[in-house]
Amino acid sequence: MKWMLIVTVILGLILFFAFQPSKPVLSTNRLPVLFVHGYLGSERSLGTMIKRFEQNGWGKKIAVCEVQEDGTLHWKMFNMAKGDELPLVQVIFKDASNSVEQQAKWLNEVVKQVKKETNKNEVYLVGHSMGGLASTAAVLYEKTPVEKLVTLGSPMKGLEYKQLMKHYPNARNFQQSKGAQDLQYGSKALQTLEKYGRNLTIPVFSGAGDIGDGTDQVVTIESAYGLQDVTSTIEVMTFPVSHSALHESKEVDRAVYEFLLEESVSS
């Protein structure tokens, strides 16, 4: 009877562990890609770009991280990426008008958690507009471990806020915000970013929009290509689209994807 009891216990343990639901492991052959929206952006800002990456079979959305106004991180976790799929993470700032420096600090905390969950040592950052400034600042100020950086329509040399309000009327309600001050030509934040920019050694891709007048309606090509003045490890490309359309363009999608995979080294 004793041996029957032992056999029963062993079989029970085998069945117990065999049918336990496994915790998703967010590990693939590729580094995670974090998508960072711009000034006053939201989940809609880069959501469709991520969806197209999935539809093309380039990646899998594994998580959304909402950064609350106090810096608390709220996560929504999804299925793991597999094989050569890029693990895609959407970052959303609930306070989307805060300073470049503050958003860089928040972004650094997000990256720490992504590294832990995916067991990778580095990430890729893709930032649209002010998201590109925050991503660049994270690399330079916070020493965030980033292998490649993508900026799309990011005003590295600033923009004219009146022009921003013309095309994005909601910006009128945030003229006194820290973000509004940082975005404008000659701001202290942009001067500091340029000063530290000479320490930028990772590969960078900067995309600019051009509707035919040398701007994407809001950001000039010169401003979008501002990192050219401080680093030689940069590729630039102009697309015939407006500011918001930079994250709604299949041509931009393809350029970003190819840049991320070009001589990519996984951790």
C-alpha cells in the first residue's frame, strides 16, 4: 500500500506541473523596439504604425506602458514575440506636455523594466516629434542602453509654436507647459541637448517630412536633421508627408524597419 501511495503522489505531481499554465516569456532573437509619441500625443499617435509592423510580420506588440503623471508605470502585457519578430512596446506619457528632461527620466525607467522582462541588454528607440527629443535625451542624460535611435520629425533645432498651434489647435491650451517651452527655437533644453549631442555615438536614423516648402507643416527639414551637426553616425531621409503622416506612412515604416535590422546585433 505504501508504494501505491508513493506512485500516486508522484503521478499527481507530474500531472500538476504538466498542466500548469506557463508564464509568457518575452524573449526573441531581436531587441525590443520602444515607440515614443510626441508632444500632446496619446495611444493613437503611434498605434497604427505598430499595427502595420504586425501586419507586415515584422514584429509583435508585447506591451503598452502608460507612464502616469507621477511617474508610476502601468503595464498592459500581451503575447510574446517569436523568432525574428521584433518585440514592440508602446510608451504613453499621460503628461504629454512635460519637459524633455522629465520624459527622458520616465523613458529610462520604462527601458529598465523592458530589459528585465525581455532579458536583453539594450533596446531600440523610435520617437516621433518630441518623442525623438526625449529618446535622444534619455541616451545622453540617463545613459539609457540603446543600440539604435530613430527620430521622426523631431525638432532638434526647435520649432515655431504659433505654427504648431495653427495645425494642432489643442496646443493653444498648453502654451505655458514645460514641453511648449522646450520645443521652441533657442530653448535652454535644446541648447543643452546640442551640447551633449556630441557624445552620441550610436547609429541614428532621422526622418523628415516635406510637403513642398521644406517643412512638414510644423518642423523644418533642417531642424529634423539637427543631429547631423553633432554626430557622424547618422542616416537621414526625407518623405513627402506632413508632420503627423510621418507615423502613418508605409514608406516610413519600411525605412525604419530596414534601419533597425541593418547589421543588427542582438544582446
